[in-house]
Amino acid sequence: MVDFRSRSDRIFDRINVALLVVVLVATLYPVYFVVIASVSSPTLVSAGHVYLWPDGFNVEGYSYILRDKRIMFGYRNSLIYAVGQTIISLVLTIPAAYALSRRDMRWRGLIMFYFVFTLYFTGGIIPFYVVVLKLGLKDSVWSLMLPNAVNVFNLIIARTFFQSNIPDELLESAQLDGCNNTRFFVSIVLPVGQAIIAIVVLFNVVQNWNAFFHALLFINDQAKYPLQLVLRRLLILNQLLSGGGEGLEALSPEEIQRRQLLADLLRYGTIVVAIAPLMILYPFIQRHFVKGIMVGSIKG
Amino acid sequence: MPRQTDDAGAVAGLHRPSAAEKIHETVRYLLRSWELYAFVLPAIIHVLLFRYLPIYGLRIAFTDGFSLRSGRSAPEWNEFAHFIRFFNSAYFIPVIRNTIVISLYSLATWPIPLALALMINEARSRFFKKSVQMVTYAPHFISTVVVVSIMYFFLSPRIGVVNSVIQLLGGEAIFFMASPSWGPSLFVLSELWQNAGFNAIIFLAALSAVDSSLREAAFCDGANKLQIIWHVEIPWIMPTIVILFIMRLGQLLTIGFEKVLLMQNDLNISTLEVVATYTYRSGILQSQYDYATAVGLLETVVNFAILVAANRLARRIGQTSLW
């Protein structure tokens, strides 16, 4: 192939690729480092010897983590909350989005405004907190599944999808055959809408899996902690080794250092365990996210 | 406005329908289409409970003596006492200053995803292009808790890679996560790390719609790549840029509150206490619900006003707007 690029364009391309490689490395490296540090000797890591590949390979950290009940319970709880919220969200969002996609629905502009307004004006944290408390959801697992079940952004995406994927003629001919709206929804709209349902499911699962603030607000009972709140305790509030804080004076400096290093190792491993499920699924689901954003950006 | 159904249109075409006819016609319509409203009703109720009830709850910002137990406060208006208390409190100046600094700092980095999209779009190898895209938006799926804990590690003065490099170059180790002067920068940079790739997606989509004959024509006229980007591509995707920018402005003061909260500690709080975290602290942790509601309301109102103003401006200069 003949290269038609001018000299300046060739330089441009080189600089561009170089910059993109820098971006690539800067994005990957922090996560890569945590992964290799989690399987290296903590002494070597803290001495700064580990930066490109694992050194002093060991999986001691993981054997601790996989035995840690808090992390496993957090995992289980987060899974339940994510699935629960997703089901509620689908039931609330998909039929509503379909109805609002129907051009023959009266007052639908008004109803859309009712939803979209909440994107731009909210009551804020405190009134929201008071409402959820007054609904009796304090310390209830429902406080992590109900309040965000209707996401207006998802509603808009699904509505746009139905608007452009279900032809009016299809509805008309079904109506001529005496098909009512509910039957049409169940036997035509849901099968056609599989793609958009998948997208709404993904958005919900990821958002719920990564959320921690509502749990911080509403959940006191540690047995109900979702994974992110467990992680906050373990990773940020520095409490990984139970009883690590008290009685430190009684220990020798070497013992303190040994514990410190073990704690580091456990934290690296905990991060890996926390991001593993999404990172494994990521290559398969990322296409759908892009698609979702595209559909949403057409009008929204 | 809702569109008229066909039979309603026919009636309107013949003569002006009387009120009785209109009601009759509406009833007939509802008998036929009630299911559609049944489909929306659960979502309407949900939004009423979890979005509009809190908006109604904003009224406690204007009264005294709110009690969580009864859910009531004194019936009379307190003449903006909570707002005045906030203006006069020692927190007012630092909290507002921190909020503005972090907001404007974040806003200044807004074009970076656009630049990233333009760069990715210029990459010639398809494989390389796809790889950069896929890698750069992966961090978006990592939770805030994990991102902040990675920051603690990476920037730690004891074991952090960044400080190892600084020391290797002969510098002093810096305890970044405890440093007030580094707080805002770390917040903004980590937001970029997490979201720049994801936010570039929408620009990339707009760029893929640029008419390639325009590019070729510019190329034949001797334009180089930078000129094509500047004179062809950017004008083409301008409507997208404007809309996204307006939406961003509407969120101007909405700082990634969860991340700030997680980054805060006793040492760096002087630059990281923003309106939202202050609302949380004074409201939830110190149970001053009415006062904190007033503080939070200020932020909402300012955000909303900026959004409306930006939208009006965009309509005037660019003929694009959000509504």
C-alpha cells in the first residue's frame, strides 16, 4: 500500500501513538501492580523490589482471605442485593419504558417530564435519608434494593430502544387481530427487547455491586454489610487483622513489622478478590455498555 | 404536548368538541388504553416515594425543631435561620472555597476525554484502537472504595511505588493521602483515571459519524491532520460537545461525593470538606437534620440555576439545547 501521508502527518501519528501508549500504561499499571504485589513476598514489595513481575511468589495472602468470613459474607450479600435490585428494577422500568414509547399514549410528555425532572432537581441526602427511615427501611436489606430501583437514565434508554425497534405497523396489525396491550407486551415487546433488558441488567448489577453509600447510611448490622462496606472497613479504615490495634506495645518491633507486612499482603489480595468478578466478566459485557450509552445518547 | 389520536383528530376536524364530548372521548380512550397507564403506575409511585417525597421534605430547611421520631417540625417559618447560621459559621468559607476549587478543577479537565477520543480516532491500527478503548474504560467499573484503597497503596510513603520513584530521583517521600495541598489534585486525577476513557465513548461515537468525504476533501486541499481535526471534526461534533457540556455544567457543584468522603482523614480534611460531605457530617452524623437540609438545598438550587442559565446560553449561541 502506498503511504500518502505527508511528513508532518507521519510525525503526528507517531506522537499520537506514543501518547496513547502512555495513557494505556498509566491506566493498567496501578491495577497490575496490585495483582503482582498480592502474590509476591511482602518484604520485597515494601523494599520496592517488585514493580514489573512477581517476586518471591506466594499465595499465603489468598489462603487467609478465602477463609475470612467477613469477605465471603460481603460477597454473598452483595450478590443478593444486586440480583434483588435488578429484578425489582426490571419490573418497574421495562413496562413503564414501553408504555412511554407508545406515540398514541396521551399525557406521555407530561409523564416523561415527571421522571426527567428528578434528574435535575433532588431533595438531597438528608430528606432522602428521612424518607427511607420513615418508610421503616433502616437496617433492612430493602434499603439497598428499593430506593434506586427506578433509574431514570435506564428508563430513557429503554424507551428510546422501544421507540426505534418496534414498528407501529406491528402494533396495528396485532390490534386488528384483537391483541390487547398486555398480550402485545408479553409476546412481542419482551422478546424484541431482550437486548435492552440485558443492558438494564448490566447497568443495575454494576451500579449495585459498586455502591457503598446507602449501606453506610442505612445498615448498622454487620451481618448485612455488602462487600463494598466490608472493603471500606478492611482497606480504608485499616482493620484487616482483627485485634491489630490493641496490645501492640506488648509486641516486639519485629513482630509489629511482620504483622504490618502481612496486613499489606492481605490488602493487596483483598483488592484483587474484590475486582476479580467484574474484571473477568468485563471483556464480555463491555460491548453492551457501549451500546447502552449509544442508545441513551440519541435522546437523553 | 401529547399527540391527538386519530379519532380525536377527526372529531376536532369537524367541529369544536363540547366538554361532554371531550370527557366521553377521554373515557373511551382510557377504556381502550388503560393498560399503558397500569404499566407506568408502579414506576410513578416509586419515584413519588423516593424522589418527590424528599423534595417535599425540603420544607424542613425553613423551620425549626425537626424531630426524626415524629417527622415533624415547628409549623412556622423560621426566617431562613438555618441558612443564616451556615453563612455565619466557621465552616462556611472553607467549605464553599473547597467546593468551588474542586468543581472548577474538575471542570478544567472536562476536555480531556474529548482529546482522548480524538487521539483514539486517529490511531491507524484497528487492533490498537480497540485495545486502548477497552483498557481505558475498564477502571470505570472498579468501585470507589477499591480505587481509593489503590490510591492509599500507590501513594503510600512507606510502600508506594510513586514515592519509591521520587526517592530514587533523590526527592523526599510525600505522604500524599494525608496532605491537604495534594487532596484536590488527587481527587481530580483519580476521577480522570477512572472515567476519562468511559466519557470518551460518546465523543468517539459522534466522531464515527463524521462524513468521511469532508475529511477527504480537506485532505486533497492539503490540510494536515491537526487542521482536519480542528476545521472538520470538531465543528462536526460541536452539537454533541455543547449538549454534554451543558449537562456537565448542571452537575458543576456535584462532586464525586463518595470518593471525597473515602479520601477524607483528619489530616487532609481542611481541603477536602465540601458542601456534600459537610451536609452528611452535620446532618447524619450530628443529627442536625433541618440545618443540613438547608445546606444541601443551597447546593441543589445553585446547580439548577447554573443548568438553566447554561441551557439558555447554548440555545442563544449554538442553536442546541437540552430542552
